Amino acid sequence: MKIDSNIKKLLLVTLYTSPLIGILAITPIFIIRAVSYNIYPKAVLSITLIIFFAWIINIAIHYFLGILEYRKKNFNRLRYLISYLLSVSFIMFAIRMRKIIFSTINTASEITESHSPYAIIVMAISLNTVILILMDLLLLREKKTKIEIENAQLKQKNSEAMYQQLKQQIHPHFLFNSLNTLKALINKSPDVAEDYLIKLSDFLRVSVSTENNNIVQIKDEIKLCLDYLKMQKIRYGGALKFNIDIPKEIQQTGFVPVFSLQLLSENAIKHNALTNESPLQIQIKYDEGSITVINNLQPKLVTETTTGLGLTNLAERYKILSGDVVIIRTTGNQFSVSIKILRNENSNH
């Protein structure tokens, strides 16, 4: 029969509170009545044992009501009723037996003769009430802890579900732009379109292998990004230039959201004009714990139809994963986006 964690904790509390309650219960009697302290250890031991078994009775009541799955609104009322019937009766009986045993010891007569039936009832009820209060405080704390854990788990699951929903938007978004590019290449240069289609096939094969990952090592994201940029190089030739400057050590140890650097590169190409006279220059570099994607600003005269999901999608995914924001800057003729490197492959804010 499996004992739940609450019962184990209650038993542990029983062990260290029984002596404490015993000392607090018996010490005032010795002080007020100036009883000899020779029998103090025996008196404390006897009352400690009584409290210990009273604890056991209350724990057993809680445990067996739990087994019976008695979880209705009046669960505590029934538990209190049974507790006061059984536990108080036991304490009263035990105190009387203690009186009989101590009465055989002459030195103990002065603390046993004064125990009237009324005093015994009051003592039994008081001791059981203290036990119930301590027990309820512990159970309440455990219930609160359990709720906090469940809320944290629910928050994490909601974040994961939201992240997956956002990530699902990436492939349609990318394919929409890639197919438009392929369509344009077919009309202009079928041979180049064929080469582009091969690159697109390779790119999609790699991207599918990372589909179940929320974040990837920087080196893997760089490979994905390079495959994409090489595809675009086929289309634009000398009108597109790019450079990646990230130390090997950072590539091996750092993590970023999947499709982050690729998406930022795509965003730069999508929103800027590319010509051989004024090529678009994309730089991906490491700077003090962050990776920044920079491009020169060359706004297109005619804006292409887009889904508008790219940068917003990345910002929302990054917020879920790290709790941080994507830093976007426009300075002079440059546009840049910075994301902090994630240090843990299980990052989830």
C-alpha cells in the first residue's frame, strides 16, 4: 500500500513536535505547583508518548478517509468529529492511566492528585486541538505548494503550445516567399530556377530535421541560414553580399530559436531593393552575448505582398523562450536586430 507524501511529512512532523508539545504542556505545571524536578523527565516522556499516539490517530483518520475517497465538502467536518471522538477519548484514557501509574510513585502524587475529570477533559481537547491546527497548517502548505507546481506546469504547457503554434506559421510563410521567387526565376531563367529548386529541396530537408526543436545550437542555425542565403545568391548574384562573423566557441556552446537567423536574413532581403550597383549587405555578428543581424537600408519603391509574420513571429517566440525582447534598431542607413544567446537547450521562460 503506497503512502502518499503528505502522510510521510506528517509522520516526520509528529516525531519532532511531540516532545516539544509535551514540554510545553507539562512545564507550567511544575513551575506553578513547585513540583520536584526529579520526575520531570518521566513526566515529559509520558505526555510525549500520549501526544505521539494522538498524532498517529489523527494521521490514520486522514489517511483512511482519503482511501475511501471521501472528498466531499464536509470532509474536514467529518475528520474533526472522528478526531475529537477517538483522539480525545484516547488522551483522556492515557492521562488517567498515567495518573494510576504515577500514583504508585510517592514523589509524583502531588501532580496527579490535582487532575480532576474536568481538567483532564480540557487538557485532552486542548492537546488534540493543537495537533489538528498543526496538521491543517501542514496540509494547507502542501496543498498550496501543489497548486503552485501545477500552475507552473500549466504555464509551461501553455507556453509550449503557443510556441508550437507560432512555429507552425514559419513554413507556410517561407514557402510563400520561396515559391514566388521560384515563379519569377522560371520566367527569367529556367536553368537558374532548376538550381534554385535543388537548393530549396536541400534547405527544406534540413529544416524538417529541426522541426521538433524549439531552439538549436548556433552552428546548426548558421548552416540553415547559409543554405538559405546561397539560394538567394542564385537569384540575385552580385546584388546580395553576406558575411557571418561568430566565433567557433560561441557556435558550439550557444543556442538560438530555430529559424531565427534565417528569418532575419529573409526579412532583410524581402524589404530592401537589391541591385548590382547598390548590393544588399547582410552581416551576422557576435557582440557581448548577443547575435546581431545588420543590413543596409535600401527600401523598395514597390512593396511586395507578404504575410507580415516574420519579425513579429520571431519576437513572440523569443519572448516565450527567454522572457527577453528582440532589440530592433534603425540608425542612419542601417537596420539591425539583436537577440541574446540562450545558454540552455531547454530554455523556456
